[in-house]
Amino acid sequence: MGTRFELALPGNGRPRRDLRAAGEAALDEIAEWDRRLSAFRRDSLLSFLMREAVDRPVPIDRDTFGLLAMCVDTWRRSGGLFDIAVGGAMRAWGFRDGIGTTPASMVEAVGANHSSADVLLDPERCTVRLARPGIHLDLGGVAKGHAIDRAAAVLRDAGIEHALLHGGTSAVAALGAPDQADAWSIAIAVPDGAAPPVRVALRDASLAVSAPHGRMVGGHGHIIDPRTASPAACAMVAVVLGRSARDCDAWSKPLIIDPGEHGRPVGMPDELTSFVACTDDSGLCYRGGGPLWDAVTASERPIVRSVLP
Amino acid sequence: MTPFDRRAFLQSSAGLAAMALMPDFLAAAPTADEPVGFAVIGAGRQGRAVMSEIQKLEAAKVAVVCDNDPGRLRSGLGRAPGAEGVEDFRTAIDRRDVQAVVVATPTHVHRAIVEAALAAGKHVYCDAPLASTVDDAQAIAKAARSAKSVFAAGFEGRSNPVYKLARTFFRSDSVRELIAMRAQELQKTSWRYPSSDPARERAVNWRLDPEVSIGLVGELGSHQFDVVSWYLGDYPTSVRGTGSIRLYHDGRTMPDTVEADLGYEKGARLQYLASLACSFEGRHEVFYGSNATIKLAWTHGWMFKEADAPTQGWEVYANRQQFHKDEGITLIADATKLASQGKLKEGVGLPNPSLYYALEDFLRAIVDGSPVGCDALEGMRSTIVGVLGHQAVTSGETIAIDPALLELA
């Protein structure tokens, strides 16, 4: 996934060697999902699907099937603002190899050709088929969150109740809380120091952040609007909170591309909380919605406590 | 034609002609009228990886997943939709819809499962090393020899397309005089696995248990010793080793760092290093030769030619990679096909994990009688070298390897 994953495991009386073993198992799980989902590795499951699933339905494991089904569902609900078929556009704009010199005609061709509608899933047989050749799948918008969810499950299986995991500082899962605290305190920087960091208290919950400045190629932010196959005009920073890091990760993309008037993209599930930092005539402002956002008063915002019931 | 076009055309066509001399090692996957039913015994990390690769093969399906740990079994079943889960390996072996059994349990329990599966007439793929004792390795090889079904040892290097390609160069005098050999497997991991059930902790951490484990040399080194033996066509005659705990002072007695020195006929030697305390340069094997050096790193391989080595033609247009002051020619398994498509650079690395190719060879052997990647006898030999290597590390003594030990009575 081309990024650094880290985790913190407070002792809570457990032997250090057991904590290390649990942490290694969690990081192994993340490494395994990187091997499976990477669009950059020739031997990943994703690359295999792009080679083989055009000719035949390919059976896959339940976890990967669930992930792809969630991605297609998010594409539908978001009106195409989240789309794993965006890989061709990512490649054309140089986000695969760092060379951002794409002619507009190529973008048009890429954009017109493929969407998640081309990903055909059979839940009964647990197979995936690609409707047309040449599709470039890219799970970069959701893989970090998914890997973190799976790693958190590994930690729970190992009896770990308190931990913080993050991938590239943009997808985070919090188990319990650190010693002598109610929650993990997360600070989210607002670009260019336009405002103090947004603070989020996270306990048994997940969070994902999306921001166009995270990676730039050729003067463009790396967030592609799948509808136009071009870099999107985005909010400054978008934050989604919920139970699953995977869901938060995926929905942070539609949110940053089109947060609407209320900081919630079309189709976002009710259980997710979202907010964006953006600028309007009066300067920096925050717009948000969802259960956690609605639970705090306007004067408290954008401080969000995510102690979910 | 512009100068650039002409140069590209010449490079492409000359490269194509030259590449055509290179054998392709990516054969089409086997086909069958009815998919071969597999039972995967052991649903830990290796077992789950096996299931993922079997799913890619059209002529195979996972019918049964077996593990005596409910959590691992549940996790394994998630990898193989449609498969049934059982806790007893005998139940899995006895099923009529199972024709092939993959043994992916801890090494020291392989023997009983392999013998039962072969006795039931099932084809068996046994993860490598085959066993943790010389007796068990020999017993497995004997059972395989007596059986009418297919047996494959999971020394994956022999099925790895990059390793196969490099071996053709090695065996065809590209290296010329073999000067030295070096191999390493360096990881940064404690080799300890978490368990929420203290009663299962020892079983889960069998690799650290001196009663049953053959340590780093046996578990990791045997795979690399097998590659060397396969390349040389020869097995070592002696092994000496040392080991110590360099990092993990957590109550273990199994060394986290080992070194071994294996001697072969005609004076060739292999220097081996394995550690869990440092991951620098990971896993690789290097064959130093007077004309060229070959470096293999599982998914990748390179050849470094000496300045006075004869030019073979094809390498002029080959893909290259710089390593400090040395330039390596990238060994690409399906170079001819990729060159014809103008995608040579995209071919660096393997299209699938090496485990896929080992299982594909096994399946092909079942379907059409092709040879397996590593048969029982070769698997036994490399396993025994690993077992003796571990004994050398533990005892600190040089152990002579009796060639008779590597043959079946």
C-alpha cells in the first residue's frame, strides 16, 4: 500500500513478549492484505483478478468478496463518487509512476470506459468476473482501512483490548484507550496551518482522513473524481468516523469530492459521522453530520468524541 | 522512420529474436473435466495461503478444511467458500470427494497425516521441510515410494519459474567455475505467535520448542539448501554451525540467529546465515562464478556478468537493475512472451507467489502424470540436511553427512 503502518499497544500488565507477538501478528495481517490487494505487485490477488477474471468467474475468499461487494455498493450509493475502477485514470494521471502528463483525450477515454458496474459479483458462488477487458482496479481508496480492520480483529483474537493502529496517518482504529485515559486523542492537521488541529477522541471506533495535499503529482492532488477521471476540486480535509476503518476509508473519498451543504455525501450510511474543513466567504469553516457530530454543541465543534455505544 | 523509431524497432526486433532463445517457464495452468477435490490439513497462515492459491487453479477446488483449533478452522473456511470444516484429519482424508491432501500442519506432525493419506490412496502435497527427524523424513519417503498416488514435497524453489530459468543458465556454463555460494534468510520477527488461550501457547509456538523444532536452519534453511542441491545436482557431505540469541531474551532457548557452513564434493561450500533479529536484504541465494554471479531472491533473480565473460547475445537488450556499482541482468520467467508484447519491464517479478507454481505442478502431476516439482526422495534429502544442520547448530560440532542417510534402503 506504499505507506507506513504503526501500532501502539499499552501494557496493561501483559508481558512485553506477548504484546510484541500480538503486534507482529497484526502487522503480518496488514502485510498479507498488501500482498493480496496491491495494484503495484504483479503477484497480488488483485493483479490475478485483472488478468483472469475477464475470461472466467474466479472464486475468491469471503473476506475479499465482502470487500469488493462493499466497494460496489459504495459506488452505487455514492452515485459513482467512489469507484475502484479508477485505476486507469490513476495510472493515466501518473499516480502510479509519478509522471503527471496525461493528455485530456486519454482521460476521457479512461473515464468513459470502465466503472464498478464492470465488476460482477456472484454471492452464491463467491466469484468475481470483470465484464470487459482492460479494466484497472485500484483499491487504494479502501485497502488501508480494510487491512486495519483485519489487523484489529487479529489483536482482539489475541486478547488485546487496548491498541491504536494507523496506516499512513489517514486510516485509524482505536481499541479501548491508553493507560489512565478515556480515549485515544487524535489530532488532524488542517492544511497550511489555517486553523489549530481538529481533535478527535477515539475509543473502540475508527476514523479515516482524506486530503488532496497528501500526495501531489504534476501539481495535482491525488484524489480523482471517477465521474470525470480527473483530479477533483476538493475540500481541504474530510474526516469520517464509525465502527469500521474500511467503511470510513471508503466514504472519506466521496466526502472530500462532494461534501454537499451539510458535510455528508449522497448515500452515506446513517451510522457514519462525517465532517469537512473547507473555506467559504467567511474563511475556514466546518460542515458535518451524523450521530457524533449531532451529539456535540456548535461551540464544541470540531472537537468530536467518538465513544460509540 | 525517425532515428528514435528505428532504434526502438531495432531494439525490439533484436530483443525478440534473442529472447526467443530463452525458454519460457510460465506454462498454462492444468485443466480437468472435473476439479480435483483438495483437503487442506492445517488452517494456519501457510494453510490459508495454500487455499488462496488453490482457488486460482480452475482444475482444483478446496472441498475440506481441517484444523483442531476452532478459531483457525473458522478463519480457514473464510478462505475457501463452499468447503466443509472438520477437526480430525482422518475425517478429511476419508471423504470421497477428496482426491488430494495438502499437509500444512507443524512440521513434527506431518508424518502421521502423510502416511494416513497415502494409505487411503490420496495424492499428497506435504509442506517442507517434510519432518523434524531423520526417521520421520525417511518414513515419509518410503510411504510415498510404496504409494500409487502422487507425492510432492513443498520445496517451492524447484517450481519457481525464476529459479528454473536461472538454473538453465547455471547448468549451461554461464557461471563457469563456481567460486563460492552464500545464502541468507533475515527477518525481523520474534517467531512467537499470540494465543488468548495459555493452554495452547506451547502448541502454537512449536517453532520455539526445542523438543520438536528444527530451528532456523531446519525450517528456513532447508528450503535454500534444497535450491543449492538442485542447482548443483549434489548434496552436502558435511555441515557445521553456530547459533545464539542476539535479540529476543524472552525466555526462549532456540537461537534467534544461526550461521552454518555446508561442504560439498569438489570443494564447493555454502555459507548460510539466518536471523530473526535483522531483516537486511531478506532472503536470497548467491552463486558466485568466474564468468557470472547469479543472485536469487525468491520472486526476483539477476545475473551479474564479469567484464571478460563472453556475450551471449540476448542480454544486450535485457532489462537491467543497478546495485551500487554492479549491474544485474533481470531474469524474467516469461521474457519471450513479454518481449513480443513490448512489456518486458512489466515482467519483473513473478505473476503469482511461488507457492502457486508448486501447487500447479502438483495438480498437473495428478491430472496428466507430469513430474512434481520436488519428489519424495529429494524432499527427504533436503529435509535431512536441514535436520542435521540444526543438530550442528545445537551441538556446535561438525557433522559428516553419510550419503547412505540420503538414500532409501
